[in-house]
Amino acid sequence: MAAHLSGEPLPVAPQPAPRIAVDTFDGRVHIEWDPEAPVTPSGQLAFFVAFLKTSGLFDRLVASCPLRYSSPNAPKVRDVLGTLLLSVLSGHWRYAHIAALRADSVSPPLLGMDRILSEDAVRRALSAIGEEAGTAWLQDQLDWTLRPLLGEPWVLDADTTVKPLYGKQEGAAVGYNPAKPGRPSHSYHSFMMGGLRLVLDVQVEPGNEHLPVHAAPALRSLLDRIGPERYPALLRGDSAWGNEAAMREAERREIPFLFRLRMTANVKRTLERAMSEAGWEPAGQGWHGKFADLRLVGWSRHRRIVLLRRILDRTLGIEEPDAAGQLKLGFATADVRKRVWEFEVLATSLDAEISGLGQLYRDRGDAENDFDELKNQWGWGGYTTQDLKRCRLTARFVALVYDWWTLFVRLIDPARHREAITNRPMLLSAIGRRVEHAGQTTIRVASPHGKHAWVREALARAAAFLETLRTSAEQLTDVQRWCRILSQAFVKFLRGRQLDPPVPSAAA
């Protein structure tokens, strides 16, 4: 649907600022402002842009965007998406933070942009995208980005988390919120590739729709898009997913599952009976476990469960909110004459040993780190608007930029995952000054990072790899080129194997 958005006013030319003298421990220092200097705080951005251009990811995003304008004065779609991308990449979580980008005259041209837009222009642009069209657009970008990896054995980690709200947002509802009970919130139903720390999709719903019965349509939609030939080897989730709806969906599609169960009364009674029984086997890290069969109320059948227990240390830390709502840590010491147990109960369709199942669920702790990074180091729960449509749109957009940046960081260093709090200062942040001389553009970078020598070498290797792909672009399809990039980024995961791209006819 065509949209008419008014253009932005022309920027006012900055006035020369006075020179100011200040007294420091290094003597008297004179400060001068140069508002027109071609500088950027993201001096190493060009390497990420080369990754986006060689892969075709950003061009594909722009070309397929359903945003259409009828006014010749309206901003370019590329400027809208580029502004939002730079904001997300900078770690912003509010539209108001976009203002911090406006003085950057170096980054926009690298992305083929004319300029950084205002926060109001970005808000209006996202509002002009229809929800159905916007959902299909970003889901397609996420699917295309990760599809080559789904031919390998992989784990689908499902999670449901809450985002507290403080305004009059659509969908703000009181639901399950252990951190801030009674606070209206949104529920984020998210799906990730376990171990690879990549987001497949996220669905934002009202806060009272926390349980997976409300996320089931999102799960079904994701699995339908993936197709049976690329189903995960395992569907794994915490207690929010240990219910009939999720297990029946996995069983219907013949996908193995491993879910933690809530400690309901019937689950507790099962544990009580088993405590005095023999047959508890070592399950690693101090845990012991045994199998049982259980059919809870609402379940359509008996299912295999794994009972896990371990003895806790005598001194326990207990975190609880004080009168002001701040979390405080207290300590409790158990009676030396008594044993204090910790329990977990898992439901599974897997035919595996106790030790393997226990470790397989503990591996989900890595997924918890992923969700924590997205919530606290990216704007996943930010960019809040009064309408739910734009919240859903930006949640997926943040997930997409997160995936792209994560893959770029993996290309730089395939051996490990570095969270944004570490990789942004290392691989993005640096003072960059654009210099034009003899028809050549140079960005002079000054990085204060302690590992700047290693960063230079790693970025140079990645740039050389991308340049090799660029020079052979005519011989490779978009999907073939992307598979080569993924194979290099996940050389450790793939053990040196190259991902097999689909045949050219299926790659379109």
C-alpha cells in the first residue's frame, strides 16, 4: 500500500563554535568543536558493510521491503532501513537514541544512504508498513539468512520471556512476570538455533499470553516454513513449554523433544514416591536421575519423564525483592542434620541414557545466555511504540541485525562466540576520519582497544576472504556465495566441510 510521508526539513548549517580553554593536570588545554568534520565513532564499520554487500544481505532487505512512497519528497527506503540498522548496531533501544547518529557523516555513504533520518521519520516509515506484509518480509529475511545451516543436525531452543512496559502500549497486559509482578508487559516467544546462537524468529504478544498455547501458531508457522527436510534434531524448552500443546505439536511432526516440567502437585508427588526407590543413576555435575512414566491432567497420553536430583551446599543464597522492589541477596544455612535437595523434571521423547539427557538439558544454559544478550545488549525489547505492530516489526528487525552481526563476528573469529558487550568495542567502535585525496577515499582509524593489533590482522583476513568472493561473483549465485561465507564462519562447527547450496533453480 502506498504511503505518503512528508519529507524532513533541510538541516541548518552549523555555526562556528568558540574556542574554549580549560585547566587540566596536563596544563591548559584549548577545546575546539568541528561539527562538519567527516568523523564517526564506528570507524571499523566498513568491514561489516563489506560483509553485507558481498553477501547481498542488505540489498536484498531493501529491495524486498514492502514500504512504498508516493511523494517525491519522502525519504528513501534505503535511508529508513539504514538508519534503523545503524541504530540497532550501536546498541540503541529507543527511537530517541537515533539522534546520536545524526552527526555521523561517514557511515551513511558506506551503506549507500543519502543521510541519517530523524527518529520521527523512522517511526512514520515503520507505521506505513502493513503488519502482514512486514511479518512476511522479515521472516523471509531470517529464513534466507539461516536456511543453509538448517541442513545440518541442529537444536531448536524455544523460550518465552516478558518485557515490562511503562506506558500505554497496545497489548500491555498483566501476566506471568516474576521480576516485576503486576507490571503490564509483552511476551516474547522466541526460537533460536541452540549452540549457534542465532535467532530463527520472535513473536511479540500481549503479556497475559505467556504460555506456549499462545505461541503455538508461531511455532507451527516456523516449522512449516522450514519444511520436514530441515526439521531440528531436537525441540528443547524450559517449563513454559513443557505442556500438552508443545509436546503434541512435536509428536505430530515426529520431532524429538526435551522440556522441563513445572513443579505441579502431581509432579511433586511423583518425586516423593521416587525418592525412596532405588535406581538413581549419575547424571553429571552432582546430579542423579531416574526414569518414570507420567500422565498429567490435560495430557492426552503417558509420557516418559526424567527425575533429576542433587544435594545443595549448606549455605544457600536467596534473592528476593525488598520493600522498594530492589533485588537483595540473603543467605540461609540448612540444618546440618538435614539434606537440602534440588530437583528438575524433564519430559522427553528421546531414547537416551540419564547422563546424556541431563547434559543435553544443561546445554540449554547456552541458549539462556543468548536470550540474555538479546534483551540486555541489543534493543530486542526496546523501540517501544503504542501500537503492537511496530513492536513486532522492530523485534524481528533487531533479531535480523543481531544474526548478521553475529555471523560477521564468527567470520572474524570462528573459534568462539563473543557477546556484543565485548565484540562491539573490539570490532566496531573506533574513531574514523574520512579523507578524500587524489580521487581515493580513505578512512583513518584510531582504535584505543587493547587488542587493536589482533583486530587489525583479523579484519584484514576477513576483508581478503570477502574480496576473493567479490572477484568471483560472476561465477557464483547469491546462495552459493552465502554458503561459502557461512562455511567459513562455522568452519569449526562444520569441521571444515563446505555447506552444500541448493540447486540454482531452488535458490531464487
